[in-house]
Amino acid sequence: MGQEHEGEGGEEYLFKIVLIGDSAVGKSNLLSRFARNEFDSNSKATIGVEFQTQVVDIDGKEIKAQIWDTAGQERFRAVTSAYYRGAVGVLIVYDITRRTSFDSVKRWLDELTTHCDTTVARMLVGNKYDLENIREVSAEEGKSLAEEEGLFFMETSALDCTNVQTAFEVVIREIYNNLSKKIL
Ligand code: GDP
Ligand code: MG
């Protein structure tokens, strides 16, 4: 499933995490910020990149987060079942300056539900927090949707780094905690 164990030298964990959400909300930039600390102001749709791996330390355990990007498939407003297969965490991203991307969140959640079980760790992410002056979706709206749907919630900026590390780490920690509960 979503984790691997290695003998000698301690355990090793591999968590597959997927990014979903409308096109141009900033999924690829959140990932490149998290995995390489890079931002790309070019608006071209992501093509090709399947996933990036980032090692995170949780309570002294080395965890490999394998984070999947949509490779532009979401322009067709859905991603394939192969994309979700084996995922143990998901970040559902919208753009706080584009209400339509927030309205799409429910549809993305429906798609997620058809492909993944309820144990998947879920984070709702309102990205482009740096564009506060042209915001269309309030933080309260994001928060209350997240509460309704049982999701973690965070507003982020891939541009100025706000909460990017934290958003991914909260999901990774939740996966790790769920796994520990299962083992104990
Ligand atoms: P994706 O289609 O969801 O993967 O979105 P991208 O990562 O390709 O980003 C789409 C556009 O939004 C690009 O022009 C990015 O430079 C821009 N963008 C992404 N994240 C942010 C952010 O946090 N703040 C601002 N101001 N622009 C962003
Ligand atoms: Mg992209």
C-alpha cells in the first residue's frame, strides 16, 4: 500500500500524496516550492512531471513523500483512476482569487470519493494568499467548507512560501499518525 518497510537501519516510509483541483490554481508551483523551493511565474500548464519525492522528518522518522502532480490532465476537469491509486493523502487546491475554483472543490471531492476510501488524509488548500487584494473567497468560507467535509484547511502562497511546508507536513503527519494507530 502506501508505505514500505526496510529492515536494517530502521524503517522507511513512502507515502503517495496527490494534488487535485482546477487548472491554474497553483498545484505545480506548490509542489515545486515544497520539493525544490522554486517558483515558476510562467503560466504554462504542467506537462510531463508525474511526481516528486521529498524526504520529511516526523518524530525522528524519515518519511518519503511521493507527491503526484496532474501533468495537466485536470484541464479536462478530471484525472484518471491510476492517478489516485495507492494515495494515502490528498491536497485539494483552489485559488482564493477565483471563486469558480472554490465551487469546483465539491466536484473534486466527489471524484476523490469514487477512487479512494475514507482513510485518505485530506487537506483543503486556498492558494495565492499573497493576492489578498483581489480575493474572491474569504478564509471563513474555506474554513467552513473544510469543517463540513472533514478536511484540514490552510491558506497558502507558493509565491511567497506562506504555509507551503506546513500544509504538506500536516498531511504527512496525519498519514503517519493513522498508520501508527493501525500498527499499535
Ligand atoms: P496548476 O495548473 O494548478 O498546476 O497551476 P500552476 O502552478 O501552473 O500555476 C498557475 C499560475 O498561477 C502560474 O502563473 C503561477 O505562477 C501562478 N501561481 C501559482 N501559485 C501562486 C501563488 O501562490 N501566488 C501567485 N500570485 N501566483 C501563483
Ligand atoms: Mg500544473
